[in-house]
Amino acid sequence: MADEVNSEVRWYVVHTYSGYENKVKANIEKTVNNRNMHDQILEVAVPLEECEEEKNGKMVKVQRKVFPGYVLVHMIMNDNTWYVVRNTRGVTGFVGPGSKPVALTPEEVKNLGVHMQHSSEFEVGEVVTISEGPMAGSACTITRIDAENQSISAKIFMMGRETPVELKFSQVKKL
């Protein structure tokens, strides 16, 4: 387990049962939502690559897992996040010696092409302005970033209360 609490967001590699990668991703994301841990576990990724395969005599484009049996998690490592990820059904452990997870280095992340648009010029907790649609001009606070779908979840204050909204990256801009 993590000996020291580290507030730095890093990429970690989680080993899963073969074929469980997408299920593990969905389960971690569900737990993050249920426990409101968006500020600690920012992104879960199953890197895919597009390649061509022959099916029924025709070449078709298919998406294949780059690292079968592994899921990448962009998170702050602490006892809480370690426990959530480690105890997710289908997870066999973090990659690292013993029970000590080892974060990917920035160079490894870059070489893996992992920074998958985590485009994010945006960050969880950041206040941004909605640039289009019926709420254009309103400010909202980002609660979750979904780099894969190029969208954010945010809270906007309207009619005397906070209301959750889902927006595409293209619909918001920095203040």
C-alpha cells in the first residue's frame, strides 16, 4: 500500500484478468462517481489502437487493446484510492514490487501515447465559461473530465442551487 500520502496526480498501471479491462474501467468509474472521488481518480483508460484485419475476405478496421490485461489509471495515490482500485472486481493488483504501486514516468506516459488528449487544458475544480447553447456566458465548476469523449461534467449555479451539467470541450472556455 502507499506508505506516504502523495497529492501528485500520476498514471499507474493496474493488472486485470484477461478480457476484464473494460469491465474494470467501468467499475472504477462507477465507484468514483458513487464516492465522489473525481478529484482523486481523474481518468481510467484502456488504450486502443486501430488496425486492419481480414474478415470474410475483406479488410476491415478494428480496434484492439494496446495492453491486454492492463488498465491505466490517472490518480492521486493514497490509501483511499489504492483501496478503491485494488478492490475493484477483476483487478489482480498494481504493477510494481510487492504491494507498492509504481507510477509511470512522464517519458513513459508520452511514449505510450497515454496522455490521450487528456487534453485537458481543463482541470477538475476549475471554473470555466460556457461558450454556446442556452447557458452561454454562465460560469461553471468542472467536477469530472472525460478525455475519451472530449466532455466534462460540471456544476452550474442557477435558480438558487447547484445543477449538474454535461458539456463538450468545445462548449466551454477558460475564464
